[in-house]
Amino acid sequence: MHELSLAEGILKTILQVAEKEGARKIKSIKIEMGEILLVNSEQLTFCFDIISKDTLAEGAKLDIIFLKPRLLCNVCRKEFQINTDEDLPILSMICECGSNDVTVLSGREFNIKSMKIEED
């Protein structure tokens, strides 16, 4: 379950920032992540809720925004998106021209964009 390690990374990062900012409480965290990562948002939230107990982030809401993957065909140079509704979206990384020689431009991101805190 890679959701647990992602939750641990989020918690570690936001606690460091919150400490520097003199936060009393972390209220919410906005996260952007690419759909290619295949992260289950419910599992990520569940893991985060468990590991954030007894920290400044206890009870904080995760606001997760999924980013659609964009690819570039290295043969015909066309940019395109893939269908991430499939179980294995990597299998649909084929351009209209038939080439699977592609570069992933976006869809693998994992960024903490912002957080709301209560200050001292």
C-alpha cells in the first residue's frame, strides 16, 4: 500500500512547515497528484487520518485534486491524453499513429500546494 508512505511524506512535510510558521493547528492540506500514480484517495485519507493522530494535523482535511496525464509521441510529436479509467492506464500509452514511443509530460506529479493553519 503506497498510500501509507505517501501519507507519511505529507505529514512529515506539513509538520515541518507548520512548525516554522508557528502553527497551532493544521486545518486542511491541498494536494495535486497525477492519475498515473494510481493513488486511491480514500485509502490515502484513511492512512493520513491514522498517522496524524496526536499531531498538529489531527483532523485536517485532505483536498486532493487529480491531474490528467499528458503524453508526447516521440514519433509524430503529437500531444495526447490517456484514459485513466482503465485498471492499467500504462497500457493505453499508445499514440494515434500506433507508436508507444512516448514521453510522459504530466500525470506523475505529487505536490503539496497549500495548507490552512491556525496560528498562535
